[in-house]
Amino acid sequence: MPRIHFHQQLDALKDKLLAMAALSQQAVQAAVDAYLQRDPGLCQYVRDNEAAINLAHREVDEMAYELLAKEQPMAIDLRFILSVIKINSDLERIGDQSMGIARRTLDLLEYESADLPVDVGGMGEVASRMIRTAIQALLDADALVAESVMTMDDEIDRMNRVARSGLIGVIQETPDVTIQALNGILISRSLERIADHASNIAADVIFWVRGADVRHQLSLAVD
Amino acid sequence: MPRIHFHQQLDALKDKLLAMAALSQQAVQAAVDAYLQRDPGLCQYVRDNEAAINLAHREVDEMAYELLAKEQPMAIDLRFILSVIKINSDLERIGDQSMGIARRTLDLLEYESADLPVDVGGMGEVASRMIRTAIQALLDADALVAESVMTMDDEIDRMNRVARSGLIGVIQETPDVTIQALNGILISRSLERIADHASNIAADVIFWVRGADVRHQLSLAVD
């Protein structure tokens, strides 16, 4: 019964991808908490977690490659495996962006604390919800849920624009917190890019379920 | 002679990817020139070019998917097709980053010209050379040439760090050019990320040629 065996392997691939997704979600959460609590230990945690993400990334890729090499998956199974490869790459980049946030936070900790007009907690929540929902769409093979992720992207784009212009104002009015405000701008941008990756994941789920590439039909933020 | 036909299709896939690479390289060049010449027309060109990139991106993906679906490529051919899918995605993101540069440049044009300590021309040259060399490595199936791309990445990381600290200094000393300097920081960062994508492409070439994933063995910049 080779097909049954094949479907077990597909399930195993999905499980491995879910483990990878959990690591990425953890990275975002820890990076946001590190910023909110000004905690260098959490920054270090994000760094350690990054090694686990890189390992998981390689394992998912290898498993997908093995499946493509040894079986001859057709149509929807093939699309699923290709989607896994792409989702895996977006999850890895979410880890990269989380590392960027942790690095900017460490930078911030060298300076006096400043009250910055950037809602890192709120943006982190929207970004996390987008990743969670995209993964849920993957689990349920639900293109409608995936589409909802892509609309949430507008919200975080707006938050990023508001933060950026507020932080530019801070720099102009109180130049002695320039570095803090600049780090705020970069952290806000990283959260916005994490949301972009969640949108990419949602687009890949839609490609898998419907067999159509929606990536460039909806206008994803590319900044 | 289905295998001969198959290899013709692989060649066609490589040609399509090269066309995609040309569009991405053009985007970087035009975005850098737009900045250097303060030319809104070139910014618009980057925007128009982006539509062509998105179309080419979809075409390469579909062609790769067709090949995987209809043939049963083994070992090195399979690795080649998977590499093409990944390289295609990095090229598309190079286009995204070029759009970001064009957008920041348009932003800059609304303000008085300021003399900023960021070598956009020089960074653009290094980034373009990295893309060109990575594509050359792909054409020649040359892992050593691909490795040389990954060492060039250090150079542009250094340039980005120098630019960032110089531009922070400018903001602190002359707050009335804050927005210009901030745009300089973001453009410098985009060029550094373009170089990261070129490094990713080089890593994919090595994966194709050697069958080993080097991505996380060398420490790519992830900021």
C-alpha cells in the first residue's frame, strides 16, 4: 500500500512544518516581549531559538526534497509539497526578522529608556494573529481563512505608517533620543515585514487549495 | 526521446529564470540611478518594471511546477528545479527591495537635497556584482564562484554599518535633515538586503551543484 505510506509521509511533513511554525511564532513573541520588558535575557533566547529554527528549516526542506525525489506526487500533493517549501522559507525569514528585533532591542538597552510612540505590543499581536491564522488555514485547507490573513495586512501597514511618522516627529523635536527612535522605526518595520511573510504563507495556502497563484493579484506590501 | 525533450524544457526554464534575473538586476540599477540622479521618472520606471517582474515570477513558478508535475525528475534535475523555485523567489524580493528604494527616493525628492554620508552608488555596485556573479555561478554550475558571492556579503554589511552610524550622526547634528537621513538609512538597508538575496541565490546554486544545503553553515546576515 504505497499510497497510504505516502500519505503518512505527507502528514509527517505537515507535522514538521507545524513544529517549525511554532518556533517562528515563539521567536516573534519572545522578541516583542524582550522589547516590552527591556530584557536582554529574552534577546539571548531569541538568538538561541534561531539556531533551532535554522535546523528545523533544513529538516523540512530535506524531507520535502526526499518526498519529491522518491515518490512522484501529482497535482494537489505536489502543490502541497511546493507550498510547504515556500511556507518553510517564509517561517525562516520570520525568525530572521525576530532576530533583527532582538538585536535592535539590545541596541536600545544601551541607551536611556525613552517613551516612543510605537505600539510594539499591538503590532506584535496583529502579526502573531496573522501567522496563527495562516497556519490554521493550512491545517484546515481553508482558502477563505487564508484570505482573511491578507486583509489583516492592511491594519499592520497602517500601524507601521503611524509609528514611523510619530517617531520621525520625536527625532525632530528631541534629537537626544534619535537612536532610540530610529530603533523604534526599524522594529516597527520588522513587525510589518513579519506580517508580509504571514501574508505570503496565506497566499501559498490558497495556491495549494485552489491551484491558483494569488500572490500578485492582491497587492501585498513590499516595502 | 522523452529525456531529450525534458532537457530542452530544463533549458527553457533556465532561460526564463535568466530573463527574470535580468529584470531584477535592471530594477536595482534603475533604483540606484533614480537616487543618484534624483529622477522621479526612473522611480516610475522601477514601478512599471515591478509589474513585469511579478509576471515573470509567476511564469517561472508555473513552468517549474509543470516540469515537476509532468516529468519525474531525479536527483540533480530535481535539485535544479527546486533551486530555480527558490532563486526565483529571491529575485522577486530583490525587485521588492528596489521598489522600496524607489519609494524612499520619491520621498526624498519632496525635501531639499542633503549631502548624506551613504555611498549608494558603491553599495549598488557591490550588490549588482553579487547578483551578476551568483547568476554566472548558476550558468556555469560553479560552486566556487557561488562561494565568492557569499564572501562579498561582508563588504556590503560593513558599508551598511558605516552608513548607518554616519547618518545617525547627521540626524543628531542637523535635525532639519532628519527625514533625508532616515531615508538614507532605509535605502542603505535595502541594498544590504538585496545583497542577502544574492547570497541566498549563491547558496541555492551550491545546493544544486553539490547537493548540500550551506545556507545556515555560513552565517548570512539576517538583519
